[in-house]
Amino acid sequence: MRVVIAEDLFLLRDGLVRMLEAFDFEIAAAVDNGPELSRALAQLEPDVAVVDVRLPPSFTDEGLQCALEARRKRPGLPVLVLSQHVEQLYARELLADGNGGVGYLLKDRVFDADQFVDAVRRVSAGGTAMDPQVIQQLLTRRSQDAPMGNLTAREKEVMELMAQGRSNAAIAAQLVVTERAVAKHTSNIFGKLGLPPSDDDNRRVLAVLAYLDRG
């Protein structure tokens, strides 16, 4: 699996390269600024891009915008965005096209190799990997709004794991319940939130996140 990495801090960039290579990823390019990222994504056509939101020369959201432009030119290009802080606007922009193959993680997650590599693989396979802290902020922001208040504590737990990109089987293992119980909870969640039911893990993640982030 070929990866393009964009990170301006040398030590973190080098660490990402070494970590992914240790898990048998091929590093197609490791760059430290927006223009080089754009060129790498256009010319190398990687299987997945791991991109810092803030890159030179602007140090605003250069990395994110380069990745979004690449996705417009190559729909479905898997992109895992890294950020120092939770920025709900970045998550919203990343999810705006309604397709999968996207992830938003805080840089702290990089230090858990298994968790980070799992996110890269999930995104590269067309799935969604959202940082729990991002989801928690969205949940908190809407926790006083109907119909969020109608969800039970267990349904909120299931929704949080679902929004991270977890399958029913993974949610069942995490909560130590049966898959049948998880399926019932997800059905209740969709009903209470007024969302169309779906058996596709990625579409249901995007549906929940779109609901949480609207307004």
C-alpha cells in the first residue's frame, strides 16, 4: 500500500515514515509543505494520504485544502488528516462530499501505533476513522437538543463507536454485548435521529456525523 505523508515537523514526519514502513506500507513520498503535497498527490496517485492540516507556506489549513482539492480531482482518494487540536470545521469540510475514505485524528493518536495503523488501513479501504474527541465535542454540542436527549446512555455509547467507524462486530466486542443487541441499538438510533437505515458501515457513519455536525 503506497502512502504519501505531509508533515512539516521533521521528527514527526520521520516517525510516521518509520512506523508505517514497519507495518509494510510503502512510502511514496514524505513532504513538508503544501505545494509539494499537491504535486505528490497528483503525480504519484497513492493509495492513501496522511496529511497534517497546517502546512507551510500559509500554516493555516493548507494541508487540508490540498487534500480536498486532490479528492475533487480524484474522487474517493483516501485521506487521513492529522491535527493538533479539535477543529469541527475541518471535520465538516472533510466529510462534505458524503464519500468515505476519510479520517480525522488528533496527533496524540500517532503515539498508539496499533490504533494509528488501524485508522490508516480503515481509511485506505474506503472507511471512516474519526477521533473520539471530535465526536465527543459534536455530541456535547448537541446533547441538549431534541432528539439527542431521547437517546439512552447505551445508545449514545453505540453511536459514538459507530461514528468512529466501528462495525457492529467491533462495537459488540468493545461493549461486551451481542451483535444482535448492537443491531437493535443502531436501529433505535436511526429511528430517533430521523436517519435512513443502512447496512453499509461507512454510510451510516457519515449519516450520524452529518446529523451531529449540522446546524
